[in-house]
Amino acid sequence: MNGHLPDETRYRLLTYLSGHPEASQRDIADALGVSVGKVNYCVKALVGKGLIKVRNFKNSRNKAAYAYYLTPKGLEEKVKVTYAFLRRKVVEYDLLKEEIERLTLELGATSEAVR
């Protein structure tokens, strides 16, 4: 395992963990729409990079559970990947907006030709 995660995966996981530190890996998997195995892999990668720390605690059923906390480095990374994610989504939005405008013009021209 090289510990490299795509920006979107890091963004989604860091964002979720910052708001849900005591979520189980099953909860995280369900929220992100991925397998528990992928969550486990990603959590290990984030721990390995020093972006999160894992602590044990007793949950409401008095069972051992884990809490995931972003480290200062993890908080910096969250800002960085959020910015990169937002920048990419703005580019996608602009391209989609251009395509919608082109299709609207094309449809208008086609409608005029049919009349």
C-alpha cells in the first residue's frame, strides 16, 4: 500500500470524519457509498500520512470503538483538497454551462428550421 489516495477520496473522507469522528467504518462506508474494505484502506493511508489519529473509546453499548480525529496536518490537508475539489467542480460547471448554452442554441436553430 503506497498510501496515495485521490483528492476526491481524501476530500470526502476528511470532510466526513471532521463532522463524525466517532462513526464506525460501516457508517463511513454507507455515507460515502464505498465498501468497508476501502474505508479501512483509506483510514490506514490517512493515519500513515499523519492526517488523522485513531483513539479507542467505549461506545454506548460499552463496546470498544474508535474515534478518528484530524491532526493539524489533516486540517491543512482538508483545506487543500477542498480547494482542489472546488476548483475542479467549478471547471466542470463552466464546461457544462457552455454545453447547455450550445445545445440550447442548437435546439433553437433546429426548431426554427422545422417551422
